[in-house]
Amino acid sequence: MDTQDEEITAEQAAEDFAAEVARWREVRGLSKRALAQAMGFDPSYVSHVESGRHKPSAEFARLADEVMNSGKAIWRRWLDYEQAKSREIRARRPPAAPPAQRRPEQPYAAGSALVVEHDAAHLHYDGRAYRLTMRRRLRNTGTEPVTRYLIRISVDRYPGDPEQSNAHYRAHPLTWDELDLTATCRGEAMRWQAKHDRDAFKEIWLLFDNEHGRFPLYPGESVWIEYAYTVGDDKWGNWFQRAVRLPTEQLEVQLAFPAALDPVVWGTETSMTAEASPLRTPPVRRDDGAERTFTWITTTPALHARYRLEWRFRARPEHDMEQGEFS
């Protein structure tokens, strides 16, 4: 991860920059429009940068770094891009073949016509690690089959101190082995491919195929997909955030903790037009022997809304960690 000794192309460096901007934007709980306004750019500009339609500029990188207080992480990604671009200019010999046209990608799913009929997150903590299981029922309302779906894993242990957070994850990066990612659809295991692999940030394509065959989501069809992964509590934090990136009909979050830790849970919501405010309905608590669960459900959440559940363990001193966001 982030091996600076390996030379990368300017195209890859631009993608890395876009991923870094997206990561910090999610950490700070900003929509693309809100970030653009804070930076003084046109509302669509951030979207164009993150999708690769605009290449990063020094001004954009500097302002993004300042507005999101990324501890120079965004600025370093821009320097990597400039170095890669300079290398390619020096190495270019005419006549140069035109670069291959990149196939555009939707930011979070292969097909903007996807609708999430039900989104259910179950987060289980055993006292040492968190295991997140996501179940989503997807409906293809478009005209083309969907063959892959993009998910995101992003953590930030010290959101108030980006330099400390970056140093922590450089020393203790998220690894694929510890994540132990699994995914299924229609009872079939789904292959997956890493799109971005960073110390504290992963983007992964879940593929509707495996070594036995393909099972695309065709127009008009609905299907359940399920995926799960693990993050240790030294890299997670004491809150879990859900971002609504596709039209969603029902959103559900369930947190399960050891009852002996005496957990308490509360939550906030933000949108593109409103500051953080308490959840309109409280999480419902249920005690079941050695486990205490908290369940929160909302219907037809607004697109780009973010819902964050936070907790603390009253029977255990607070750990020095603060955040984990996943999608």
C-alpha cells in the first residue's frame, strides 16, 4: 500500500488523488456539493474530479487539503500525480499513440439505475473486533445488465488529528487478510477485485460471477447480495456511519455488543442542506442474555443523507479511537 518506490502512471496517480479526496470527504461527512461550495468551486467540480473527468490542479489540491484538514495527505497525492505526469512527458517520444479511452465508471455501482429496496447492516462486536455483515436487495430499473457493484471501506481513528491518523494507519494498515471479505449472491460466492487499496481506505468491486459462471442482475430483476468483513477495534472506532448513495427504500442498522460492557448508543443525521441533528427516532434497545442490541430503521432516506450511530461502553474505560465508516 502506498509504496512510493514503485513508479505509477499519471492516470493511476490521478485515480489515487480522486480516491484520497473521496475518502476525506466521507470522513468529514461532506457531500460533493458542500465541499465544492466550501472551496469556492462550481458545485459539479468535485464530482468531475472524483470521477476522473477533470484532472487535479494545484489550487484544487491545496484548497481540498485545507478545507478537509487532511494533514497534507491530499496534497501529497497531488505531488505524486505531478511527478508521474512529469515522468511521462520526459519519456514521451513522438509519434505517441493516443491513450486508450477509459470506460466511464459509475462512482458506486455498475449502473445508475440501481435501486436499493432494503439495506440492512448488522455490526457485531465481540470485545476485540467488529464484524460487519451487509445485506442489500438491489433492483435493476435500467436497460442493461449489472455485472458488478462497488463497496467502500474507510476508517479514521483520529478524525480530529489527520497527521496522527495517517501515521497510525501507515504503521497499522488495514490488510486483506484481517478483513476476511466474503460476498454472496443467489447462494453463489461473488468474486471481488480491489479498485483502490490504501492504508485506511478500500474500494472493492463485487462481481456477479465466480469460477463456475456468471449471474448478472438483469433489467427488471431484484436480488439479495450479502458481504461481510472484520476490522479490529484498534482500527475501528466508536461510531458507524451509513451514507445513502443510491435511491433507497428502507435502511436498517443493528449494533450488537456484549451486555457486560454496558453499551449506550445515540445517533445523528446530516444531509446536503442541513447540519447534524439528532436522529428523528431513537435506536431501539433489546437485552438478550449476554448480548445487547440496538436497532434503528428509516424508510425512504434522502439521497446523500448520512446517518451516524455512536456508542460508548460505560463498564470499560474509553479506548483512544473514534471512527469507522463503511458502505
